[in-house]
Amino acid sequence: MTGWGAGSALPGLTSENLALLDRLSSMDVPKGTVLFRPGETVKGFVIVLSGRVEVFLTGPTGRDILLYSVEPGQSCVQSTLGLLGGEDYSGEASTATEARVVLVPRDMFLRLIDNDPGFRGFVFEAFAQRLQSMMHLLERVAFQRIECRLAQALLARAEEDCVNATHAELAALIGSAREVVSRRLDALARRGIVELERGTVRILDTETLRHLGEDAD
Amino acid sequence: MTGWGAGSALPGLTSENLALLDRLSSMDVPKGTVLFRPGETVKGFVIVLSGRVEVFLTGPTGRDILLYSVEPGQSCVQSTLGLLGGEDYSGEASTATEARVVLVPRDMFLRLIDNDPGFRGFVFEAFAQRLQSMMHLLERVAFQRIECRLAQALLARAEEDCVNATHAELAALIGSAREVVSRRLDALARRGIVELERGTVRILDTETLRHLGEDAD
DNA sequence: GCCCTGTCGGTGACTTGGTCACGCAGGGTT
DNA sequence: AACCCTGCGTGACCAAGTCACCGACAGGGC
């Protein structure tokens, strides 16, 4: 019994199943750990309890793109894919912060799916959300200009008008190349919208940035 | 009772639920009909019995990209999304051929999900497959060259070394612009790999085309 | 036959974005 | 101090998307 409080993350489970989940041991993982790589077979259903896990796709040229990030209480859909369809991972997941995760073994996962409506709902909804967000991502990648995506990423990542990320990290967030991000940021800085420092971007004009982040259809 | 043979499309259902599904009336839809548009709310769970339904995303510049196509026996995941997560459609679905579809009403869908393991499995697997294929699509769009994607599309669409599609259609298949496809095809024709006619592309050198369709990592 | 109209495809000029190959600056380590 | 690693800036080049055209063809109506 690890007492990680499955109740808060998984509302609606029957108490006996909750107890079952509670008995699983959670793992603490340091920041930057790779949880799985493309081609690996799936060991179980992963739920993130705290911290953040990011799933990236890597292109042949070494360029990365963030598929989605898994926040506390969410599951990593990639693992579900493998459990249900027998497919292997195709993205690479690593911890963006130190994190605490639980791994639900395959047979237990399948049993829960079959006899617990609450758990089922949890999995289904996670699925639906991911699929939806993947479609939005695809839409952005296929149709939106870099400037637009960059503005969105900056706003999303900002803490008190400050973004702590290298240009390379920002590039991965929006699925572009480091050089391109550098040039765009430079352009934004020239216009007085942001201020650049090694490792951080300070947002000076949130309003204009928000405007740039909107679709120009 | 429409007798559309749910059994073949949905193996593993209990006989009573099969009968329930069989009692739904199917619809015949002519080629080119738009089944749903972005922003519409979801009326039910859609299953395609015959023909092909294609789901596109449209960019602000009018450019289209094929998200996936729904073959007989498959369901349209977009409709599932709406039923489970309450989200609206974000793609546009239309029939690529004349087609026969069934619409499972929302409440019946939810009941089936809850009490029929076979139906549940069907939905889950469809979900998993779509998500997987969306990730592959994203990978192609984000990282692969046009020539590569075009070669794949041509091979996938070929019937006896002949592809009956306009340049605009091919462009939508691979998420590019018509002009770009025209130029690429022209380049392929110059190299003697294909032969162009109004409305069709004839493949002369399948081997080279297959080679072009492989990733160049 | 002829014309009209809509679809299909070709083309040039331009812009945006990705790739490659650098080089330089700051902050640690030894 | 010499070193190295990481983050960032830059120029050149290429691939791809956009815009504005134009001609070529097919089908229908007269």
C-alpha cells in the first residue's frame, strides 16, 4: 500500500479496485529520465502522479516535436496503445521534471477495463483527449506559421512573463529548428515584444504576443 | 431489421446486442456527400458498411489534408470523440465513394460500451489504430519530404500501376499544395518514373518509386 | 459544327521555413 | 590558464508554400 491516493486521480472507481491500485508501488523518477523509446514493447499502463512527462517524436534529422505532455492524474496514452492494439511505442517519453509514476501491469489493466466502469471512463476520456489534441497539433504543424506557434508556446510556458527554456527546447515544443526559433525570437526582440537572455525569454508585451498567437485566417 | 450483417464487422458481440444493431436502419449516401463539418455536434456513433469515407482537415489557406479514411467495418473516430469527451468535430468527413453507413444513437452507444465487451473492444481498437495512424501522419507531415510522401501516396493508390486522381486530390492526400504536387510529378515524369495524363498518373518504374518512398534517414 | 463554362494542369516570382556549417561567448572544471 | 560544453548568432543554400496568372481540355447546349 503506497497510499498515493488513487481516489483523486481516478474518480468513480469501485473501492475494491481502488484498494487494488493503491497496493501498487509507485516509482520516483529523476528529471530527464527516458521512460520509453520507439520500438520498445509495452510493459503496462502508466499513470503520472506528480511531475510532468513529455512525449516527443524525433525526425531523421534529429529534430524533435512535442506530441503531448502528461500531467499529474493523466495516463500515457502510448502505453494504452500497446496494451490494446499490440503496437509498439513510436514516440520517446522522458520526464520534464522529477516525477512519480505508477505502472499498472497489463493483466490488471485489462481486468479493470472489463469490470470497472469508472476506470473504463478514465481510459476512454484520456484517449479522446489525446486524439483531439493530436489533431490540433497536426493542424498547427500543417497550417500555422512559425511565428504563431512560437507566440502560443511562449504564452503557454510563461511564469510571471518569464519563459525558462533554451531556444532548442522551444524549437522542440513547436516542432521547428533551433535556428529558426532564434531568428524569430530575435525579430520579436527587435520589435520590443520580448527580451532575450541566455536560457530565458522575458515577455514584455503580452497583448501583442497573444495577438500573434491567433490564427490569421 | 436491415440485415447488414453486423456480425462480420463486429465480431464478439452478444447475440442480443447484434440483433439490436441489426434493427437500426442503414443509410445509402452518394459519393461526395459531406457527413459532418467542423463545429457540428455529434449525433451518434458512425459505422461504415460499404464504400469509403474520408476525413479531412482544412487549413486557413484552403489547403486540405487527409486525416484518415474509414473503410468498411470501421467506425469514424471523430464521432466517438464527441460522444465520450463532449468535443465537437474538428475535421470534415465526406464520402469518397457511394457508401452505406449506420448511425448508432448516443444512448445506445453508451449502453453498448458499458455492457458488451465485444463492442467495447471494437471501439477501443478503432481508437488505438486511429491514434497510432495519426501519429504516423504527424511524423510524415513534420519530417518527410514531399517527394517521399508523394511516392507513398502514388503506390498506395495505384491500381494496376495507374492512379486515378487529380493533382489537387493527390495534394490533399499528402497535405501539400497542388502546384507543388504538379512540379514534383513533372520531375518524376522527366526521370521516366511516371507518365502523366489528365486525371491519371501511370507508374512506369515501381521499384524506383518504392525507393523514393522510403525514409532517407 | 461553334461557343461557353468549369475543371485541370503548368509557370514564374516571391516568401517562409529547414538544413548545413560555421563561429563566438559564457560558465564550469581541472 | 587552458579546456570544454552548452547556448546562441549568422550566412548560404535548398525545399516547400503562396499568389497570380494562363492555356488546354471536356462536356453540354445551341
